[in-house]
Amino acid sequence: MKGRFLVSDDALKNWRFIIFLSFLALIMIASSHSADKKVHQIAQLNNNVKELKSEYVDIRMKLMQTKMESKIIAGLERRGLKPSETPPQKIIINTKK
């Protein structure tokens, strides 16, 4: 191959084909870079989801612990309050019509 096909009389047809192939190669490279970028973005979003799930579980566990009756009683005893020893009584009101 001495390159005569690039300078001969019908070289325009060959140049068009070479430029077309170059254009397709550029499109293929751009597409590959775009796909890689999306893969990295998906991986980052998955890591964010895992982090948020673990934070949610941690906060939910802390909430469940603070809602426990024993924790509430201990917190109120520090303020001088304690639970009643006698159970509450139900008051029934009869209305006459």
C-alpha cells in the first residue's frame, strides 16, 4: 500500500469513506465515554442510597430506644417526677334527658 488510492482520480470517493469511518469512530468513542460516566454516576448513587439506609436504621433505632417506657421514666425521675403508684380511675357521667 503506497497510498495511491488517496491521490488517484477517484480519490474523492475514498476520502469520503475515510472521513465517514473517522466520524463513526468519534461517535463510538463519545458513546463509550458517556456510558462510562453513567456507570460511575450509578455507582455513586448506589453508595449514597446505602449510606442513607444505614443512617435511617440508626436514627430509627435511637427513636425506638427513646420511646421506651423505662427511658422516659428515667428521664422524668431526673426532673423529680415519678410514675403514679395508683392506677387511674374511670369517671362515668350519666346525663338525664
